[in-house]
Amino acid sequence: MLNHRFLLDANISPETAVFLRSFGFDVKSLIEEGMSDIDDAAVARKAAKEKRILITFDLDFGEMYYFSTQKGFSAIVLRLGDQRVEAVNTALERFLKVHKSILRQRKKQLVILTETEARIIV
């Protein structure tokens, strides 16, 4: 079992949760948990409390992380032109294969993930 723990924001399909679980990741989905209506601050607190890496399309989380003096959570912010489930899953799989060691460092970090690159901000 891999030790990465993810929290999928309400804008990420539960199909992505199933996809990530197929690789052995511990994944929670706000949609599956019936929490798709909680505000961004509550999502960030949940990710921090449960020590999960938030996966989201919401650029606000990038700003929350970047401008926070206390980096309480980690996030992967998806900036994909194609937001269909297949494209999301492909981008995440590619990123996780290449950068899994970075995520294991347990440092709070922000990842901006596009189709062609990953910017990692610690």
C-alpha cells in the first residue's frame, strides 16, 4: 500500500477516486462523502487535519497556500485545458509516476499541474 493520502475536491469526479485507489492510494472524495457544499477554508482544514494532499481545479487553493504564513495543507492544483475524467487521470498518473518521491518527503507543498509540466512550490 502506498502511503500517499489524497482528498478530492468537489470539482473532481469520484471516478478519479476509483482510479487512484486502483493504484493503492488512500483517497477520500468530498462528493462521495456528501460534503460537496463545504467552503474552501473547511476543505483546507479537512485536508490538513487528515494529512491528505488536496487535488482540485480551484485556483483559490493555490493562493491560500501561497499567501499563507502557515502551510497547513498540501495541494495539487490542476490547470488542464481538458477537464474530462480521462485527461485528469492521465495527468495525475504521469505526475505520480515521476514525482512520487517528492510527495513522500511529507513537506507541505503546492503543485501546479498542467498537461506538460509540474511546478512544485515548497
